[in-house]
Amino acid sequence: MSSVMECPVVRINPRELHIKDPHFYDEVYAPASRKREKDPKFVGIFGFPYSMIATIGHDLHRFRRGLLNNFFSKKSVVELSPMMHEKESKLMQRFEKAHTDKSVVQLDDAFAALTADLISQYSWGVSSGFLDDENFKNDIRQALNEISTFVHVNRFFPFLGTMLRAMPRWLLGKIRPGATAVLDMQDLVAQQSTAEKSTAKASRKTIFDALSDPSVPPAERSPRRLEDEGLIVVVAGTETTARTLTLAAFHLYQNKRLLLKLREELRPLMPTPTTENGVVNEAIRLSYGPIFRSTRVAPTESLTYKDLVIPPGSPVSMSGYFVLMDPGVFPSPETFKPERWMQATERGQNLNKYLVSFTRGSRICLVRSADFARPPSLALAELYMTIASFVRRFDMELYETTEENIRIYRELGIGQPKDGEFSVRVKVTNVIKE
């Protein structure tokens, strides 16, 4: 029995194989030079059939991604720096006010307000304004939480999304109150798109401009497609980066020795502080990203795993969580250890290939760029800039927050703790003026 349980390959349904082996990940999630498609039976979990994340075919996905690639290039990220500095400075001002008022800050909400304001302005040309709200109210997070609670229902009943969308809003609010948050966000996406197109003078081209350009085939710029893609882009650009920042802050303020070490490295404005590299990578690892099994299909080639030949067209899945928590790759995987990244570099070991929080290959999360390990992707730029700012300027104490508030017990697309939702609360105890 034990030999069966230890087998890394499991047929979890009549159609699909699941493989638990971090060294095989790049075969399943291969680069664009090798065709990989999504399983039609899988994409229904997203509930947004016209978005890139739910696109099945390799060629259509490549076309849709190509419309947006330039917005997340190195050049575009560098051009975004003034906007990032503006949003980050506003958040630091909010932390200063919290110190003056002796108030409690919910860091996950604060960081999500930062990332949402940035990606919404980049996508729509108008900031969502969550950093200005007293409680960092965030409709994007509310929409994501609703999406995540329904992913397993969508997996088995993908038609429900279309049915619910057809209902009168008042009736839907009674049957499934949270769903109205998603539709409200899509309405906002549509409104911002219309406003952007009607503006006589646009300061710069937005993501919506690219999606709705007349050169794009009409079917690819339908209102429903713009709504689906627009919501997914802002959701993807909000929660995962915010969660990574929250995890970094939790572990830094829990471990004063690590905090002071990083602060000392940042003091002379080192271009790439060694400790910060480790903190960022470890926070990305333990943020996990989507933790559901994600299916890929190799339509034109057989995949070979050891002595097993998997025929073309077979759905194969892996879970990034198992890679990120594999003790053979990351010893004591549940422990936040930034030094593991420096030690791996000294040994000549490339741990970045196992940093799969945003998957890898041709379907890697767009906001994280084609090669997430090489800055500046939009996510990495936000992470390095924001961590450096709050570490240099603030002392914080965790408030009614323990490991249990961030420990993953439940899989709802993203990971959630045993009770409630992922959250970290702090009090700002000191503002460093030097």
C-alpha cells in the first residue's frame, strides 16, 4: 500500500493524470516554442470564458497575450516608475497617519489598495482610489473573494455563471449576494472602457486601448470579452502581489533580527540588497499564488515521465503548492528562510526554476512578465520598491495576528486559512526620520 501512496503519478479521473514531481514541472508548463493548451473541462472554474486565463487553444492564447505583452515589457515597467512612486508614497503617508492616530492597520487591505490603484490606472486610465478610502475599501478584493468561493462549483457546473449573469440584479443579490460584487466590478470595467474611449486626449495608451483597437478582429473586442479580460487583469494585478507584500511584512516584523539586517543593507542604498532578494523570493514562494491543480494538454507531442509515455492530447496537471513546499527542493519548506536563496546561489543552484507561484511557460501570469525571475517585471518592481520603503521608514508590531492567520488550510483557487480570510493586522509603533 505504501508504494502505491508514494507514486508521483495519479489518475485522478478517467481523463486526467496528476504528477507530483518538481523536476517535471517545465515539461508540463512548457515555453511558447512547444504547444500547450488548457483542458476544456478545466477552464470553466474561472467563470470568465472570454478572458485569456480561460483560453483553451495555444494559438488564440498567443494572439490574446500578444495584444498586452508590450504593457508588461521592461521598457513599460520603467516608464511606470513615477506612477508607482506616487502610489507608494501615498501608502507611506497612510502608515504615518496610522502612527499618529495610534490606529490598527490591516496590511493585506492596505497593500491590496496600493496594487489595485496601480493596475486599475494602468488598465483603465483611472485609478480605483482605494488608497484614499479610510478603510482601504477594495471592490476588486471583494470580487476575487466571491470568485474564489465558487471555483469548485464552477468546475462541475460551468453553465451556472451564464445563468446567474442573465438574472435580474436584485434577484441575484438575494440568491448569491457576493456575486453582485463581481458583476458590479465588470460594470465598472465597462464604464471605464467607455470613458477612456470617449476621452479626447489620452495621456498614454491603456490596456483597454490595445484590446479595443480597430485592428483587432471584432469578435476579440466585444463588450463581453473586454469585461472578462479587464476584470481578470486587475484581479491578477491586485491580490497576488498584495499577498506577497503582506507575507513579507509579517515575517519581517515578527523577526526583528531579519528586519534590522535588511534595514542596514538598505541604508546605503545598495542597488540589489542580498537580503531583500531573499525576502522577496521567500515571500513569493510562501504566497503560493493559485494552488489548484492546473491542467495542460500537449496536443502534438507525447510527454515522457520516467518510463511512462503520456499520449498527445492527454490532460496532465500539477499543483504549484507541491513544488513550492517540496522538502527536497526547499528544506523545512514551511519556514520563512530568506538565506536559502543566497546559499543556493553560492552553491551554483538555480532555485528560481522552482519558484512557480505564478506558474511558468507560455501561460505564466502576464503581470509577472515572460521571465518572472528577471526584473523588472511589474510585480517585482512593486515588491522591491514597497518593501524597501516600509522597512526603511517604519517599525510595526503585529496586532492580534499569528501564523494561523496566514497558514493555508483551504484551497479555494487561492489558499485561505482555516477560519476566515488571509489577513495581517499591525500597529505602527515608530516612524524613522533618518
